[in-house]
Amino acid sequence: MSLYQSEIKELSPASDPRHVEGYMRLEHGTLDQLSPEQFRAEVALAVACIAVGGVDAAEKLAQSYGL
């Protein structure tokens, strides 16, 4: 599990961190530049996207990023 995924897991324990990171990477090529507040907001947004789009789409997205 990457550093990003560990942080995501702490913020959203019920979510697959790979799925969340995949959605975050749609908007941000790298996550290093995000402040802690922005990172939390992006995790929340990604979780909402997964809720709307479904787990299958999130899995395909994660795989497309090699996650």
C-alpha cells in the first residue's frame, strides 16, 4: 500500500484506497502538491464519485492507473 493509499484508508476506512486514488488522479497527475485540507476534500469527492459510478467503474479506473 502506497503512502497515499495509507492516508486514504485512514480518511475513508470503508473505501478501497486504490479506487479513491484513481478518481483523485483524474484531476491531479500527482498528489504531492495537495495541502492536507485539499487531500481530505479530494478523498471525499472521490468517495462520492464511487458512490455514483459504482465499484466496477472504480476498479477499471484504478487498473488504468496501474493501481
